[in-house]
Amino acid sequence: MIEGLLTGLRIGGIAIFAWLAWRILFESFDFTKAPKHVRDSAWRYHRVSILVMCFVMCCLASPANIMLANGLISLDVNFAMMSGVTIGACIYAILKHHGLDIATGKRPVHWFACLLIMTLSALYGTGRAL
């Protein structure tokens, strides 16, 4: 069941990252034209998202791969750490979506849509595994 949940979260992650790429390519051109106070507000979310990704890479993804390759952790511990990577990456994408909403003047609802996508994907993955 846990594997199904992780599969669902990864499917949701694919969806929100593909959507994020679309938004970066086609909606972020006005980012620098926003007033300074808007850019400052959006930057908070971008900065936190970068810190989340740094934590994920430095404390979960890379150490898990290195420790597994050297036989220092079991496959179960590696699975748990990689589950944290998936969740951290999704948090990163949600924060990026919210920062883009603020910077581009869109209604800040994309973060909620991301959570909905992740929830539906997790339910799908869990239900599929049962």
C-alpha cells in the first residue's frame, strides 16, 4: 500500500512539474515588470522553494543514493528517504506555483490545485495498490 501511495504521489508530481514548466515557459515573462513590493512578496516563496530543494538534495536524495550504494542503509530506509524526496519535490513545485501566482498577478489558487492533484493522485495510487 505504501508503494502505491508513493506511485500516486510521483504521478501527481509529474503533473504539477509539467504544469510548472508550462507556466515558466509561457506565463513568467511579466515577472520582472511587477512592482517591487509584488516581486519581494513572490521572492519569499521562491527563496523558500530553493531552500526546500537544497534540503531534499543535500539531506535525502544524494545521501540515500550514496549510502545505499555503499551498503550503509537497507532498501527500506532508502525507500523512506526517496519518499521524502518525492514529497519535498512536490512542496518545491507548490511553492513555485504560488510565487508565480503572486508575481504574475494571478489569483493565488494554483497551490490549492496542486494539493488537489497530489491528493487525487495519492488516492489513485493507494486504491490501485489495494
